[in-house]
Amino acid sequence: MLTIPDLTLLFMVVVSSLAVALIYMLHELEPKLARLRLRGNRVLRDRSK
């Protein structure tokens, strides 16, 4: 049986892992999103002319 300190440590590890995964995902997606934003701005500028 897990004791309270063990459960706390397990919970902290799970939360930390999820936080690291989220940060890594955002780090990987940011350049793609920036390119899409630039492409979208070009399309909007072309339509306004």
C-alpha cells in the first residue's frame, strides 16, 4: 500500500511530466503556428488590394 508521502511524490511526478510534455508540445508547434500566421497575413493583404 502506498503511504501519503509516496502518493504525494507520485502525484508531483505525474503533474511535472504533464507540464514538461505541454511545454515541449508548445515549443514544437510555435514555429508552425508562426508560419501559418505569416501566410494568413499575406493572404489578407493580397485580398485588400
